[in-house]
Amino acid sequence: MEEQPVLPLPPVRCLTKEQAAEYLGIGVTLLSELGIPAIKFGRRCVYDKVDLTTGWKNISVEGGPERSLYGP
């Protein structure tokens, strides 16, 4: 019998809070303050990379919800 080729796994799209903060290059506290929506699976919360990228672009342009990301 021939072995069937193994298909590679698709890239991960959902990230934990820690992974999402690292993806954006910020801390988890700032991630929580930004208000980017999380997806809930029972007690588990994950962040979609598409939401993170879109939310980050909006915040970078608008200057953030309460403070500038580039200083006072």
C-alpha cells in the first residue's frame, strides 16, 4: 500500500490573549484596553488575526481609545 501524502495544517488564525499581544507587539493590558473583540468558545477567548490587524490599523490612525500609542 502506498502512503497518502500528509497535507500541511493551515496557518493558525485565532490567537490567545498572550499570543495576540505578542502579534501586535504590545502588552496584554494594553490589548485589553484597546477593545478589540475576542471570540468566546465556552470559557476560552481567542482573537482573530483579521480583527487584530483591522483594529490595530483603526487605532493607529485614530490615536487610540484614551491615549496615543506614540507618547503623551
